[in-house]
Amino acid sequence: MSATIVIGQDETGRDVPVDLEELLATRLLVQGNSGSGKSHLLRRLLEESAEMVQQVVIDPEGDFVSLADHFGHVVVDGAAHSSAEIATLAARTREHRASVVLALEGLDVEQQIRCAATFLTALFDAPREHWFPVLVVVDEAQMFAPAVAGEINEDTRRMTLSAMTNLMCRGRKRGLAGIVATQRLAKLAKNVAAEASNFLMGRTFLDIDMLRAADLLGMERRQAERIRDLQRGHFLGLGPAITRRPLSVKIGPVRSGARVAAAALVPPPSAPPEEMEALLHAELATAAAERPPAPPPPPMFPSQDADELAERIADFDAGPPAETGGEPRQTAAERNEGIDTVLREMADEPGCTFQPSSSLYQGFLSRCRKRGLSSGGLDMNLFRRKFAVAVAKLDGLDPGVREHILQMGTSVDDDLLAPFLTIARTAAEGYGSPDEDELGRVYGTSSPGRIRRLLDHLERKGLVVVREDFGGGRTIAVPGLESATAPD
């Protein structure tokens, strides 16, 4: 079977082919302003290759769900599933080689980003036996790989940048071929855009985007004006899967269509003004009463100094005073013991480390509220470190050794703390090196490659010493502890 598809025609009317096998190895970047035909191009590419290769579409606007009607794609509604379910669906997508559209239009922007990042990470972490070729199309990629920090949470930004970087930089060996489309090259992270070797550049008007597009196409800067003059549905293509020299392409027709209506002029109704006014005001009070009430505005607190506000917050966290008829205030020891109990229960749940930190944190706060516990002022960062300690299960150690290990962990990044503490605990107990399954459990991954990179990183930081023998056994020592792990 030929691995070549036709996406359109050049200026002379000749077909412009795309080599799918080469595309899988070299990835694709698409740019075009709103209305330039970017989504039409992606749809043409997906339709022409639907019977040749598995496809996954990250669809923030629900534009590509109509592929299911013509080509059998499975539509996954991101708003209808939990984070763990999204990760499971992604793993099964790779296992069963299903073509999937992840529809995110039912979520707000930050939820869209976290859902897509969870899905992409699970695709990347699939076991080796499921590394089949798959086209991964990410529309509006500037949302999922922003060049600069915006209004989204920093934890969310790290999560999505990691997922997109894995897709574009390291996904090829796992069969993942990234196709990213963006309205603004300047808003797309450079380390994501730089990994694409094929380009289809549509109309854009901002100088910074035109110059970046011209640089990627190997055009002189004075030729960048050509990009501004492109018609809707016309793109300049370049890359080993398309052409060795910049080529103008008019994208061909498609069979499926977006759910949005075409932007065509429709004249307003010709009813007289008095009739239109009557229509607008007919039974107005009754219709307004049937509408759900708007949410009340947030309460406005009186002005107060910082010390008074901090005191009020502390009083609220401590619980209602006894004389008002509420429960007695908790002592600090009782509160800390209750928090530790909640953290241990969460750490004992299967698959807990595979969930995003924000979801775990919300679950922690919810459990504390149900037990009448104050959160003790734990913010997200402090929660992540205390949860890592709970996951590592240090309670069985001698208190002096435990404190020594925790002191060693103060210099370890939050996302690496749980595996480091687990290695240190195993070394202190003298039970041998933790196997990859145990490290994967506490690190939240099923990828052997990520485990190897984790150990390499910890060794470069001077936190562990890894020795591997010719038989494949591994010894991990922790400098500063008298005990060293024995070979597997």
C-alpha cells in the first residue's frame, strides 16, 4: 500500500503529495491566523490518512468530532471523565490502536490543558509492546505549549509543557508523530516548534509571526511579505515529507465538516420595528422568572490591615470556639496527626501517584473538611512534599534515621522526592534496591525509560550512586547513609 497522500495542488495544478512514513519521523508544524484555513488543512490531512495510520486529535473546540461520522473515530468527551479515566482511555487507545478525538469544548481553558496533558502523557508512557505508529494532532497548540507564563497555574504550565515536549522531542521512538497547529508562532514554545522538520505556513499579518515563519521556511526576510498575501486555504509548504523547496499549496476539499456554521452574510428579518419590539417584550416577566438566577457576587470584606486578616484566617482554620456551640478547637498535635492520617490513606490508594498534583490536593482538602480538620495552612507545594513522604512510607524507620533522610531530601525537587525517599528508605533498611515496579509506583509512571532518566538525574545531582553489573543487576547507594542497597 502506498504511504503517500495528496493534500492539494500547487500553482500549476499539480498534486502536492505528503509522504506519511517520512511525516511520522519528522513531524509537522502548521501556522495560520483564524480564518486562514488551518483547520481545513488538518481535516484534509486526517481524512486522506485515516485508513493508513492510527490518529489521535486533541480538539479544544470540538471541530473534529464529525470525523466519527465518516471514518469511525471514537469521540472522548473530556468533560465526562476523571483524570484517572482519561489516562486509562489513552492507554487503551494505544493498546487497541483506536483513532480518537479528545473533545475538550465542555471544559474551561485550564481544565482543557490539564486533560490534554494527562492524555498525552499516558500515550507517551504506554508500554513498549503498544508503540504502534500514530499521528497525534494538537490544534490550538499555543494553549498547550505556551511560550511564556500566562494566566494558568504554574503547575499546569509545567505539566502541559512536559507533555508537549515529550510528544515532539521524544515521541518518535514511541511511534508518536506530532502535528501541532497554532494561530501564533510567537506564542508557541520554541523547543516544541523547533522539533518539527515539516512546515505549512498560512496567512498571518503580525510582523513577528511572519518573520519566524519566513525563517523556518528558509526565506529571506524581505520575502516574508508573501505570507501576508496568501489566500484562505493556501499554505507555503517545506520539509522532507512535502518538498525540498518552499512551495505554495492550495488545500483540497474535505468530506467531513466542522459543526460551526459557515461565515456567510444573512440579511436581518424585515419585520417592522414595532413588531420586533413586541416580540422582544412578549411575556418578558414570565420568561425572566423561568431563567435560573445568576450566581450572587462574591462578598466584599471591609478594609482591614494584614495582621487582623491573618488573625481571622487563623481563627477560621482553628475551627469554631467552644463557647459558640461548635466543636472544641483542635490542638496542633491533633491537627497534624489527622493530616498525617489523611495523607497515609491517600498514599495507600492504588494509582494515586499517577494523578495530577492539583487533583490530589483538592481531594486532600475535601477529606480534611469531611473530618472537620483544618488544612493547617498547607499550600500546594508543601502538600506535594508531605504527600511524597507518605508515599515513601518512612514510618517504620528509626526516628533518627527518618529525620536524617528527610533532611537529605530538602534539596530534592518536589516531583523527584518520593522516588528518592523510597530509595533512601530501602537502603537504610538493607532490603536491596527497589525494583522498577516500585520506583514506577512512587514516581507515577509505567515507562522504564523514565525510571532510567530519573536515576541518571539523581546521580548527576550527587544524591545517589548507581552501579550496574554485566548480568543486568543494579546497585543503588545513597551517599550519607551507612547502608547501601544490594544487587537486585
